[in-house]
Amino acid sequence: MTSGSPTAPPGVPRYTHGHHESVLRSHRWRTAENSAAYLLPRLTPGMSVLDVGCGPGTITRDLAERVAPGEVIGLDSAADVLDTAAAQPGPPNLHWRLGDVLDLPFADDRFDVVHAHQVLQHLTEPVRALRSMRRVLRPGGVIAVRDADYQAMSWFPQVPELDEWMSLYQRIARSNGAEPDAGRRLLSWLHQAGLTDVTVTASTWCYTGDERRWWAELWSDRITRSAFADQAVQRGFASHLYLERLSQGWRQWAENPDAVFLVPSVEVLAVHH
């Protein structure tokens, strides 16, 4: 990993989730198979890949194995999370870099693929980010982006606390200048960035059975212990007591054996000409 400041680069917007263990618990679950399946058929050995907003790097490692011996760089603006990613074993073609997607530290036409998973929803300038990603992409290369759409999420049974959680999440994210309903906007953002050769698909994470408890536990923890909680209280959106009630609502929801939670994401492949 290239050395750098222990804080995010200047201009990086506040991350709604933060990097509490309950957030990284979710990120470490992600693999190329469950989070980037739409991209995998496009990958071939020898390709160079930039994974923007790589977090703990589980998807990045999978991509590196797919394109070896091609170079893969995982880039993130959080130095501590990147250090954690770099401390894990990885193939020799995998490298880590601290940086900001709005000012990528790479030459023009550097990569065959630029990938960003659940990143654009957290940015104040997603179109500018896509233009930056396009700059470092070789002609004929592919931008691959996938983002969830919070208002499109659905669950059963209906629990008032989950409805309130959704409203609060939307409020906090938007106060950060972010767009929690990014999925439905990806195509528009890509067009604004000058990318017109675009393929749009969608896929859904489905949490039920044992996974419903895992999903509920991590959100229950986020609501009371992560940056989400800090921002809610500091901005006067919620009290600690209110957040605890929402947290308990998640746990109660998970006790129902019929419980199902759906997280839809839109995914886009855009060829740079």
C-alpha cells in the first residue's frame, strides 16, 4: 500500500455508515460472486483493474484472482480500512492505494476495468466521479458500477421501527449530500458523464433464514454504535433512546421465522469509446 495520511483525502464527503465493526462485518461478506456477478463474464486473465472504494478488499481479491497476472489496485479514502485490507493475504498482482475517486492518482488510459461497488450513493458528486473513472480507463475499457436503492428495499413482516429506520437513514444520508436511492439514477449519471454504450441490469440480496438474523444484528448495532448513530444524535435527528428503540425493532423483526429482507441494486456496464 502506498503510504498516506491516516485521514481521508481533502474533499472526501462524510461517509454515512462510517467504519464501525458492524459496517465492516457487512462489507467482508461481499464477494465477486454475490456482488459483482454482472461483471465477471467481461473479465479475462491479464486485464488491469481499479477497484474504487474497495473497503476491506474481499471483492478486490476475487477480481485479482480472476484476472491474474493482470494488475489489480484496490483504492479507498479510509487509511485504516485499507491497512486492514493490505494485512490480509493476497495474490502478487494485487496492490492497495489511498486516494480519492474525484482525483484519481493515475495516468490517463491506465486500466481495462474500473469497478465501484456501493460507492456512488455516498458521493456528493457522482457524475464527476464517473468522469474521473472514465479518464483512467483505456478506450474499449469498461466501467462497472453497482449501487443499492434504499427506497426500493422491502421487507416482511412490516415493522414500524424499520419504516422509521428508513426515514432516518434517508435524512442522514441526504444531510451528507449523498443519494441513498442511487440505483435508479445510475443510468442518468453515466449519461451525464458522457458514457452512452451502457448495459443496465439489476440483482437483489435476499436475507432470510439464518441470514436474516445476521442482517438484523449488524443493523441493530449500526443504529446505536456506528457513525450513523453519531450523526443522528449530533444533528438532532434522533435521541439515543429513540435509536435504541429502532435497534430493538430490528431484533424483534428477525425473531419472525417468516422474515424476509430484499436489497435491490442496479448494476451498469459502460464501455468507454
